[in-house]
Amino acid sequence: MPTVLRTIAEARATLGAWRKAHPDARLALVPTMGALHGGHLSLVELAHRHADAVVASVFVNPLQFGPGEDFERYPRTFDADLAALDGAGVDYVFAPAVDDMYPGGATETRISGGAAAAVLDGAHRPGHFDGVLTVVAKLLNIALPDAAVFGRKDAQQLFVIEQMVRDLNLPVEIVGAPISRDPDGLARSSRNVYLSADERDAALALPRALRAADAAAARGADVAGVVAAARAVITAEERIAADYVEAVDPATFTPPAPGYAGKVLVLIAARVGSTRLIDNATVMVEGGRE
């Protein structure tokens, strides 16, 4: 069973002792909010390939939830999470209380992701990425890992975390893990448990839209055509309300210039009933031949 670290002081002392005992070894961090599924465990598997020991955090971070979002009802399944992390070979689990991470309540100091954090999910969830970056910086400062693993399903989150690490010269390797999907193609998410059978069927429009975008690109569509192909699939599904269907240059997270040729990241955020889901895929655009 992994060693459970309940406080910041305990985590620093225990992980510091591990480092002294293993001066040439590498430590990887897998930050999670719990309610673990196969996607999280794939992050752990990848972490093992980048380090000699793995610490997973289980912390539902209040700073990244906006008013009216699902902080209170976000699933908390610590005993099951601990058993899953044990099976995945995790060495340490950092599971602090909110009062330990934020002893004075929400912090006055926040890390801002700048322009990249203000669009798409940042526009629909103001302050969300400030909360993400602040807690990730705290976790990195507590665990001091050599590598930290994040899933590519949250593509904008991964981008702003990589940007933060680069801009602040943080000594950690950020590893992006491929999107993990259920056999029906739906991207794995802790929020999938909220979906009724009918809503889950509707949610399959997200991966279907991404396949349509890829098919359009293969036919020679330009960026606008690729986005239109994805948007048409989402619009046709009456049980879904889209927040956005957009494409960005994955190197800058800005809209591609007219005539752009190369990789684009197609991103979708949509509400299925009361559940908000995100998904994305990289497609190759040749500049428009249709």
C-alpha cells in the first residue's frame, strides 16, 4: 500500500528523506483530484517510465472551481482511489486537507497564465486557470519532483502549465500523456459518472466531431473547414449545448493565420445535461485544397 502523506510538513519530510536515501533517483508527480479512472492510471504508468518512484496527489482544489460549478458534488472516493493507486504501484499518496493547502482561505497570491489562459476554457470559466496554476505550483514546490505528468485531454491546462514552468524556470520536466478513451471513444473523465445512459450516448458526439474534423482535413479542408465539420456534428446533437468548437496552433494556443498549413488542435467543450465535458484532437491541415 502507498504511504499516505496527509500534511505538507509530512510530505516534505518524507519525500526529502527519500531523496537523501536515493540521491541519484528520479521522482515523478501525478496530480489528481481523485475519483480515479483508467485515464489517471495511464498517467501513473507513464510516470513510472520517467522516474524511480511516483507520488500521486489527491486533492480537490477549490481555487479552480467557479461560482455554480461542481466543487461540492465533485466525486470523492479516497478509499477506492488508494486501492487503485496501490495496484498501479504508486509509492506515495499526498492527500492534504483544504485547510492545510490554504490555511487562511483562498490565497491572495495567484499565478496568472496570461493570454493563453483567458481564451476558450479561460473565457468560459474565469479564474479557472489561475486556480490550476496556483495549486500546481504549490504541489511542485511541496513534492519537488523531477517530472510531473498531465493528461492531454486538458490540452489548454497542459499548455499553460508548460508555459508556467518555462517562464518561471521551474526545475521539473512536464510530461504530456495521451488521451485515454473508453471503448466507445468517449474520453475518460471523472465527470462521466454524472451521465445518464441517454446523456452518455449524446456525449459520443464529441469524439465523433473530432473524427469529422480529421476526415475534413484529410480531404484537404482548411482550418475553417475543419472546424465547421466538427461544429456540424455537435450542432446536430440536440442533447448537447456547446461552449465552443475551435482550432488553435498548438505551439501558441492562438488561432491559426489564414492559409495556415500544419498541425492544428481542435478543441471542444460542451454540456451534456448538467455535465461539462471537454475533448480535443490534433489534425494535420494542408492549407486548403477543397
